[in-house]
Amino acid sequence: MKEKIIAAYEALADRYDARIDHKPHNAYYDRPNTLKLIGNVQGKTVLDAACGPGKYAEILLAQGANVTGFDISPRMVELAKQRNKADGDFFVHDLSQPIHRFKDESFDTVFCALAMHYLKDWNPSMQEFCRLLKPNGSLVISIEHPFFEHLYFKSKKYFEVEAVKATWSGFGKRIKMPSYRRPLVECIQPITDNGFYIDQLIEPKPIPEFEKYDQRRFKELNAFPSFMHIRAIKRY
Ligand SMILES: C[S@@+](CC[C@H](N)C(=O)[O-])C[C@H]1O[C@@H](n2cnc3c(N)ncnc32)[C@H](O)[C@@H]1O
């Protein structure tokens, strides 16, 4: 599964980067809500887990954060470096593995936008996020809404974590993207079992700019959420 995810993103990376500034689901649905939960980052140390082509990093660097980002796709990391020139620090790393280069309590904020669904078991990553955060530091994740995924993948096994595959056509060439869908409890419990309490949960609606790019989906997302955003605080 992991090799297929890497291959899909290596093939997609340049087109993803070219569209990320205005792609409606990212620019006018995911980012406004994730950034709202991240809050003021002036002078803060921020870890962007699964940073993609570094669009979040670009925004947070401009707001005065000290940003470190990683991604499993070498091409995505290259694009994040190009986008952010000499700013930020970007490296290739797998979200499911510990990051030995950082000491405990290195970051004020850790966030992971639209990537947790590539992992079957969230527990090791949550443990590592907790280790890396300062006490009271915040973890922000955006994920595909578990009820949306259940319907989209026509699952008959709600309570299981299932390997699924979607066909993406929003980035030009059609691409098969594997991931894992999970029930709501599997989005919450790995967070609360690994040193966090949940502080905020958003079932987002798109911001008005979305409608200019895609009227049909704007209407759909105002009727039923595709994504969910969670902010958790390190308990100790
Ligand atoms: C939908 S993109 C989101 C990128 C970025 N967070 C954003 O919102 O613009 C998902 C990213 O997760 C990365 N990814 C997938 N599995 C990963 C893993 N196990 N470790 C690190 N990155 C991973 C992909 O390479 C891709 O860049």
C-alpha cells in the first residue's frame, strides 16, 4: 500500500503543486479551517507533517512561524523547497515512523493536513506528535469525514478500518489513490489514547470563493461535509 501511495504522489506532485493555490477543496475548504485551528503562529515552531508541495508552509512562514516540513514523496519535498526558497526546513520522512532528529518538546504546533488517511494505525504517529510537542502544544489534523468516506466507498463494514481506492480526476490525468477509511471512533481514540484532549472539532463548510470555481460541489459541501478538522492539546 505504502509503495502505491508514494508512486501515486510522485506521479501527481507537479500537477498538485501547480493547482494547490486555488484548487477549491484545498484553498477554499481545507486550508481556511485548518489555519483557523492553527491560529497565531508568530514566532512559533511548527511541524508540517506530510507537507506536500509546501503551500501551508508558505502561508505560515509569511506569518512569522519557524516551519519544518516532511513528506514521504521526494518530489513533493523538492517542490516544497522550491516554493519556499531558503525558508523552512523540508525533508523526506514517513509519517508512521519516529523522527529521531528532533528532541522531545521541540514544537509549539504540529499539524497534518489531509494525510492521516494514508495510515492504517494512527497510534504510533499520535505518540510521536505528543513527544514532539511542548506541554499544552497543539495538534491540528484535517481528515476526510468518516461519514462521507463510509458513503463514498459504499462500505458495508462501518466499524472496520478498510483499505480503499479512489479515482482522482481533479488534477488532470486520472489517478488511482489508495488509502484507509475508518469509523469516527478510530479518528478520535488514537488522539485521546496518546496524551491529548480534543479541544475543537469542525465539520466545515466551504468559504464563498469556492462557489466561483465549482458551483455543484459548493452546494454539495453546504449540505454534507467531506472533511473534518480536529484540534487536540497535549495534556502533560
Ligand atoms: C493530499 S496531500 C496533502 C499535502 C499537504 N498537507 C496539503 O494539504 O497541501 C497528502 C500528502 O501526504 C503525503 N503522504 C502520504 N503518505 C505519507 C506518509 N506515510 N508519510 C508522509 N507523507 C505522506 C503525500 O505524499 C502527499 O504529499
